[in-house]
Amino acid sequence: MRSEVGYKASGRGGEAAQQIPILRWEQVKRVKNGRIPRKIKEHISLPSELRVSDTAFAVHVADNLMEPEFKEGEVVVINPTA
């Protein structure tokens, strides 16, 4: 799966355009051909100026291994591309 990461979601912003599901890491492993697993409990609203595909999802950064780019606890939006 190729992905582009273009936005670190802060939960703040202007008018929301799209609700993106926030997946747990074990759910990310089950994403196949853009199909998001069911039973998603958490979503994030993206600002209206950001446009992502219907297959986009977000994850919480679980630890500090990706610092300084992504800090533990941040929400990162993943926009899979075909």
C-alpha cells in the first residue's frame, strides 16, 4: 500500500469537511483495497481545505520512534493512493 502523509491532525481548525476514522494499529493491518474495518469508534474532523480520498484513515502515534516528525499521541492522517 502506497500512502502519502500530508497532514498531522491536531483536532483544531476551521469548518469540518470530512470525518476520517481513527483506527487502532491492529485494525490498520486489516485494511485491504481501501476497505476500512467496521466498528470504528473514533473519528476526526478535517478542515474543509483538506481533501482526502474516501479510503483515508488516521492513527494515533503510539510511541516516540517517529520523532521528531511525529510525536507520541499525535493523530496522523493516512491517505492511501492507487
